[in-house]
Amino acid sequence: MQRSLFGVFTACLGVICVLAIGPALKKKRYGLAIFFLLNAISNLVNTIQAFYGNLF
């Protein structure tokens, strides 16, 4: 139960990061957009880890 809650929480954070990329690119803040992109990828990896227990 804890693992699935953590997975849902990190998935929500990943979606928020993906949504934040648009305004950052619109204001031409490319470093911030790259930061949000890397954070979204990290959250995706954590979500997979939480739901399946391993990555590969």
C-alpha cells in the first residue's frame, strides 16, 4: 500500500513538472525547462520503482 501511494505521489509530481516545462520555455528560461525535464524523468523512474519493485 505504501509503495503504490508513493508511486501515485511521484507520478503526480512528474505530471506537474511536465506542465511546468511549457511556461518555462515560453519565457525562454531553457535552464529551468531542462531542470523540470530531468526532474520529470527522475519521477518517472521512481514511479516505476515504486509500482514494480525493481527497474529492470
